[in-house]
Amino acid sequence: MTKPAPIVTKATPWCVDIILAEGFVLVELSGVVEVLRMANRINPGALFTWRFLSRHGGYVASRSGLGTQTEAITHRSEAEYLFVIGNSNADAPELSLGPIIAAYTYRKAKVVLMSEAASRYISEHPTGSAAHTTHWENRAVLHERGDPSGEGTYALAVDDGRIVTCAGMGAAVDLTLSLVGNHMSAAGVMTVADILLHEKIRDFKTLQPFGGKRLTITGDRELDQCIELMQAHMEEPLPIAELVARVGLSSRSLERRFHRRLNTTPNTYYRELRLNWANNLLLNTTMTIREIGLACGFPNGFSSLYRSFFGVTPTAIRQKKQAAGHVR
């Protein structure tokens, strides 16, 4: 958890506005609201109140099908916190909230942008610095588009003093626990975490698993180094002989370790890693199928390899995505 700030108290509950986009990510909303609810539960008086907002008000559904009624966003609010929860599509027009976010920051409210909402904001407000983050999938999209705002960090969250950008997903719990710590004791925060069976509150600077270049922690140092090399060389895959030379293993030793820890071979793992990366680009960018194949180290035969692994052609996936929108 980040370094605790002095506890700030007041006679009335702290007000939290939560803006939802249609198709919002339910786990992120739950990660925010359940922490606030548990904080209220263990406190003698309610610490927080919250309300749900959206661009036009009315019922807003998540990708999971569950949803909630919302009020229409207004430029006037007394909330001390604003959370913006996106919908797996950083290009969604309803995530372009610059003037609304500015209205909150002008009043010194703390603004928290989750995942796609963070991507949209940092793309529209480039700073030329690394003082922001987003989910590693969104970071990959920014990189592939050549967006200069893609050069941020892979931390779970970054607080630039006015706005907190967050990777979202499970990190929503860690971030909200940290913010709750501004208004209750450390023991109280740990009690909330214990109720949620959240064993460890991760620091903002904690790296995202894939984005931090550690897709898996196998417990085997050389194997982890090999996986990191694979991740760093997607477009131009390294031969296995070069991989083993760099990590100081024999080919046979590397094969045994992959089989023992991951039940696969180095070649198969590397190929599937690149195919999954290609699938992410297929779903989240406008790159052509040919460009995606090249970006993931498949100069030839990409469509056939994709179909053999996923059971469907990349063209069919692209058509489905265009019809149904982005899915996470």
C-alpha cells in the first residue's frame, strides 16, 4: 500500500461520483463499491455515499449483463471523489470527458480513471511523461497505433496529484483501499481487506503481471528470464538456440523446465504467446490482419496458425468485433 496520508475526517460522509459507460467492466465497479460499502460497515457512522452517473442517465448495463440506474452527468457536483469506469473500448465517445474531469479537478476533487477511461484521457491529454498508467492491453494498443501517450508506466496506478490513472480490473480493489485509508485508520483498512479476503494490498508502484514483463512467476529464475525475452521479442522471435545462450542453459534443460513448470515446449509456448498477442491486437486495434501477423512474428501463414489455435479465422473475429464492439 502507498505511504499513508494523514487521516482526514468530517462530520458528513465523503461523496463519491461514479461515471459508468455502457458496457462497463463489472469487476471494476464492484472493486470500488464493495470497498466503500465495507468501510461503511465497520465504521460507527457512514464514511461514504456514492451515486452512479452516465452521459445521458437511465439504465446502464455492464458487459456481464448486470447494470444499474444512473443519473445524467452534470458539471456541478459536490463530490470529493470521481471514479470513471470504462467499457472495454477506449475509443467509445462517452469516455471523452475532458471538460467534466476538469470541473472536478478545479474543485480539488480526486479523479480516478480506470483502464479504458485512463487510456482515453491520456491519449487526449498527452503530457510527454510517464506520469500515468493503464491496463497493459490498452498500453499495447497505444504502442501499436504509434500514440506518444503509450510511453507511460506499467504500474497498477499512478497519482499525478490531480488525477489517478489505474490499470483497472483487480487493481480497483487495491486502489480504493488505498484511498479509503485517507479517511480511516490503517487497522480499519486492513479489516476491510480481511473481510474481502484480500490478503495483500498492493502498492501503486506494483507492476502489472504481463505489462511488467513477468507474464508468469514460475519460481525458476532462468525460465522466467527466458519468458521475459520471449515477451520482449514478439515481432522478431528469437531462435530457441539464442534464448538458451542468453539465459545460460542447454536446449534440453530448457525443454525440461518448460515441461515441468508449464507442461509445454519452449517453441509451443512462444508461438501461443504471440498468437494471444495477435488476438489482442485483432480485437483492440484497426491494424490489418497482415500487419498484425508481422507485428507478432508471423510473416507467413498467420491466418492458418490463428485458425488452428483459436478454431476460427482472424477475418471472422474481426467481423464479429465490428458487429458487437470490444469485449474484455
